[in-house]
Amino acid sequence: MVDDSIRKEIKNLKPYIPGKQVSEVEVELSIKNVIKLASNENPLGPCPAALEALEKKAKDLNIYPDQTSIELREALSKKLGIDKDRLIIGNGSDEIMQLAAATFLSAGDEAIISENTFSTYEFCTRLFDGRPVFVPIKDYRYDLDGFAKALTKKTKLVWLCSPNSPTGTVLERTELESFFAKVPKGAIVVLDEAYGDYVEMPDYPKPIEYVKKGLNVIVLKTFSKIYGLAGLRVGYGIAKPEIIKYLSLAKLPFNVNRAAVWAAAAALSDDEFVKKSRKMNAEGKKYLYQKLDEMKLKYVKTEANFIFIDVDRNCDKVFMEMMKQGVIIRPLSSFGFGEAIRVTIGTQEQNERVVGVLKKVL
């Protein structure tokens, strides 16, 4: 039987649960005008500079992609002020997570993960027969003291997320630097900064600083969020050249399509779109805080483009009732929070609608 041939690591994997799609809900429930505030996509749509680049270059899609995504690496090198050999491009930053696990984990090696965070870290660890070591969060934040206590000689990977999904909290400079000093030389820290472009905290550390210092860290960034290119699947990793070399050996050829490279490279020059996205997010955040306070709902102040809300009842039921009203949000039972939801900060019209539906459902 085929079942006998399957690796035990595959059998033990948990499938990823994505946010519901608008078209899917409209067909399932026979309703129209559905909005999705579940997956932290940019409500302004794709970056205009990216769309323009796609229109100009689409005729060249018959050509295979460049193996190293050189066009995007050069654009990033110029934008970030780092050498190209410190950059790797992935089919979304998720792919680089998988490359990190494939490169550094052997059977039985340990990877430290927060109990309440993005599930792909556990997925990648288990896929390569690593052993996840879970650390509870404290006050909705990563407990780096707990992470430090969990470090052993078997630790090969440490997964960090700042801002964290789904809580929106960040790692501060002093605690992060204190933790780095405790990480053994044989371990690699993967610092996922998918939502870093939305952070408003004045003293928020720029993780690229730690790469420049030569630490064993891989910083992950994505074009899915603030640049609005989630559908193209393109992200990148920043690390010292030695790490990039080995990650590159583990990736498949032509892993990132040409359209994604063109769009992402062009998006880097569109500072106006980034500024507009940040402004809209900051204003939406203030509006939602005010309305949640009026509703006397507990929430976590966020540095990302979403808000963690404690609804004080079964979150899956709240999710279903809101969906019936045409608003898709994310129930957080799969993240370990049975009475909380995550709501993407949208346009003002979307924010007003989600508040109205949330009031009605609760």
C-alpha cells in the first residue's frame, strides 16, 4: 500500500489553514459584496509601479527566470545598502523558511518556536525531522527569557517573528540583543519580519544590523504585505554570505518566476505607495482602537496591519456568524487562542463595516 511508503514526518504534518477566499464564501453562502480581512493583505491593492513593470515586460514570459533573481537582488542591494551576496530570493519568504530547515536541521535536532505564532515554523521543522521545542508567550509577547532557557547543544534553529502573527507585538532592541548573546555558535536564528514595514515604534531595531555584525541570523522579508504582491509569491532573506551560499544549494532551480522579480524590483522604488499604505494603516488602527474601546472589547495594541481581539466566546462561532454577514476574519483557534480573532486593518469603509458586523454578532 502507498501508505506504507510515506515518511512518518509527512504523516505527522498539520495542513496549513488559509483564510477563506471571497469567491469561495460568495458561492458557499449565496451572498454578494463579501470583504476579506483575514489574511493581512494590502487593501489598497498591488503597488502601481509593480503593475506598470508587469505590463511593460509581459512579452518576455516565454524566457526562463534568472537562476539567482539578479535583477531583484541588485535592486535590493541598492535599496538596503548591502552586498548582493547577502541576499537570497524565495517563492515567498515561506520558501526560505523551508530552505533554512532543509539546510540546518538533521533528524533529532531541536528548533525553538513560540507556542502561539505562524504555523509554518513548526511545519518546516517537522518536515525535516527536527524536534520542535515550544515556549509559551507571556502577555501576548515572545518570551525571550524562556527561549534562552530552552537553548541546548541540540538547538540548531530558533524561529522568531517580529511583529508576531497573530498578536502584533514586537521584539525590542534590548531583549533581542540580550538573547543573541546567549545563542550558541552552532544555532541559526530565523527572524521573520514580514510585517516590519508597518512598525511605528521609534526605537524598533532594524534586524539587518545583526546581519551586518556577522551574527548567525537570517532576516526574512516579503513583498506580500505592504507592497500588495501576495499573489505573486516573492520574498527574500538577508544573511551573511556563508549562510546564503548554503541556502542557495538547497533551493530548486528557477524557484521565483520572472513576473514576480520584475514586479518586486519595481515596487522597491514606489516610496509613495509605501507611505500611503502606512498612513492608511495608522489611521485605521486608531479608528479600530476607539471603536473596540467603546465596545469594551479587549485587544492587543499592534505594530502590524492587523489587530488581535479577545471576543470572550468561541471564536469559530464568531467567525461563522461574521462570514454570514459578508465579512471574513481569522478565528485564532488554530493559533491556540479559542476566544480571539484577528482582523486585518482595511480601508475606512471596510473598517466601519467590520465594526458594524462585529457589534451585530456579539
